[in-house]
Amino acid sequence: MFAKLSLFWTIIFASIFSVQNLNLYENYQLLQIQLLSQDDVNVLQKIVDEVENLEIDFWTPLTDFDNYDKPIIAFVPPTSANLLIESLEKSNISYNNITDVFRKHFNNHVQMLKDKKHKMKTSKLSSTFTLNEYHTLAEIHWYMQTLSRKHPQIVKLINIGYSTEGRPLLAVKVGRNSTKNSIWIDAGMHAREWIAPATAVYLLHQLAENYKNTKEIQSILDKYNFYILPVVNPDGYDYSWKSERFWRKSRSKHNCTFWSCCVGVDLDRCNLGFILEFSIGQEMDWIRLFTNISLAYSIKLPPTPNEPYGFLLPEDYIVPVSIQAFEGILNMVKSLNYFY
């Protein structure tokens, strides 16, 4: 196992993501659509039924279409923009074109990636890894291994399987072996939501690094084992760094013909049993109905699709968001003492 992992680290660091290959989404438009009635919902739902051909990416969950207080955010490719706008105007549905706002944030994001690539080429990872920036899959896996070597008494690296493209699903167990109570936390189900893996890494760091000097964490880890999987969707997450920043799904291939395959499934719509994950999805219902897991929660992290940053949350927000999530989880775990 150790030799295999050592070989793995050699392979992953041989490849650095290339900003030159990143889709810059030129001529894409971001529309903020306001639905005011059920008739408006029906019109937009009819458009959604044609999404496969139009390739419109609705950043707002479809379940929110009938929530008239929230605008619907649509990321529209140039081939579909005119058709969507014409349909909205024909139906008297109001919308705002916020492409300029999107472009500003996206350009800042691309510059951040360029700066990061330069730092990866010129600096050692051991001296540059911080909790207030986004990290590639390789960096996250490296840090997990680093913590397991630094704190072998409470941190254990676990490979629970492999993705479609052969990437390891690396998780970490944090806690004492003496307890049988376990809490599972996973993140990164949706590839483009980078704040989720960043938050999971922060949680892992806080538990591992503060066990010896924080009585509260000692008490929790002496009673519960944490199993943390920072990136559920490693193929999609890696792809979002290298090619399509707004890629959401996995990278599995299905419905293949002689010429092509459909790529990706939405892991949030599959029957997967997880205790905690940093996305909102239907698997919570599946867990409660078909497993013996008594408590299952989803934590929704910012930004919401309706915020101007979309999925491009600046790195300045990582630590504040992570602190809030960490404190919430600690309070939740402490409340378990009333049940277990």
C-alpha cells in the first residue's frame, strides 16, 4: 500500500494544470431571470425541456423555479443566447443581463489561476500550502498524506476506491481507534464548487493540528472518529481546473455510439449514502429511507448561484466560510451527546 501511494505521488506531481487549455467562455452570457407567476415558470420549464439541445446551464436549482423571491441564473452559450432572450421577451418575462459582472469576476479568477501556476513552478509545495487558497486535487492529496505522516496516532490515510478515470478516492480517518462512533464528511460532489473541498481540508487541518492543544477537540476525537473525503468527484474536480471551470458532473462515459459518448453524471442524483456532504441533494432522502444511518445532514456553503460571484467565490472568503462550517459541525457533534 505504501509503495503504491509513493508511486502515485510521483505521477500526480508530474502534471501541472495549464491555464492555456481553460475554456474562457467567450461570448457566453449570464442572465438573471425573474419569474413572477406560474405561467412564467411553465414557460421557463418548457425551455428547460430543451436544455439538452440548447446547452443552457441553469445555476439555480430547478426546484427553485417556483420560488418567486429568487431570480433564476442562466449561463448561456452564444449559440443559444438569442433564442433564450427572444423566448423570454416574447413571454414578457423580465431579465437582467449581468454578463459584465460575471466577466469581471471570471477574469480575476483566471488571473488567480495564472498566479498559482507560476507559484507551483517556482516554489516547493511544503512552503506554499495554505488554507486561504484553492488547491488542485494533487495538492489536496499531498496535504492529506502530510497530515497522516505528521500525526500517525490520530490520522490515517485511506484509499476507498478509484474513479472512472483511475484517480484514487482518498479519505482520511481522524480519531482514536478506541471509539466505534463515526462521523463521515464528504465534499466536492459538484466539480465546480471549489469552496467545498477547501472547507473539508480546513476541517481536517483543525482536527489534526489542534488535537493535542485543544480540550474540546480532544474530547470529540476521543469519542468519535471522523472520516473525511475532501473530493468525492476527483475526475470532475481535476477537469474543472484544467478545461471547464464550470463543469459540474463526473467524467464517466455512457450512451456511447461509434462516434461519441455522453460524458458525466450528476452525482447529486445518484443513490450514494453519505452522512455529511457540502452540497444539497436528493441523496439525503435516500440515506434516511434505505440505510441504518440515523442522522444525515447537508451543509450549504456560499456563494449561492444568485450572488454575483456565482461559483467564483474569491479566496478571501475561504477561511471565514470554513470557520463558520467548522463551528457549526462542532456544535452539532456536541449535541450528539444527548443521543449517544
